[in-house]
Amino acid sequence: MSSAARTLGLSTTRRAAIVALVVCALAFTLAVPLRTYLAQRAEIAEQTERAEQLREKVAEFERRKAELSDPAQVEAEARQRLRYVMPGETPYIVQLPGVGDRGTGAGNGRGGGSPATWYEDLWRSVTEEPSRAG
């Protein structure tokens, strides 16, 4: 190889620079396809996991569909969730203390209920007459 280098008139430094340039060109040529390949593998793994989750969801929906194909189950669901009663039945709703107060808006901050919110206090302070200290 040294005879070929002498014929071309290349010094050792120039040969090293050319080899480094060729190696860099190869690295850049392989980097983009390798990055694309790794990104696609990650995407495939993510989609495979998502497909498995969707299969589990479909199986759950199929199970639920099979449950609801039974008329007795449909009736039980209607009684429990929708509070339906059959003709001639007398409905009773037992409300435990403290359970019915949630989310009903019963508390207005004027005793008994939940404490007033800041904007209710502000509005009350604006609309009510100031107390006269006598």
C-alpha cells in the first residue's frame, strides 16, 4: 500500500484524513436508517401493547354483553341503577345520614350544611347591611 500512496503522492496525514472522512461518511450513511429502524421498532412495540389493551377491553365488553343478554340481569340493573320498580310495587329509598348531603347543594353556609364557599361569603358581605355596633 505504501507504493500506491507514493505513486499518488499522499502523505501519512492525508491518508489518515481520507480514512477518517470515509469512516464519517459511512457512519452518517448508516445513522439515519438505523435511527429510523429503532424508531419503527419502538412504534411497533407501542402499537402491540395498545392492541393488547384493546383486546382486553373488547373481551370485557363481550363479557358484559353476555351478562346483559339475561333478562334477570337487565331487570336487576334497571332496579339498581335507574331505580325502576315493577307495577304494583311500593318503592322505598333509605337515605343514610351524611350520605345524601354530598353533591346536592344543600349547604349554603348558613348553619347545618357544609361551610360556605369564598364567593358566597363575599356576596353575602356585599348584599347584607353592615351590622351596627351600638
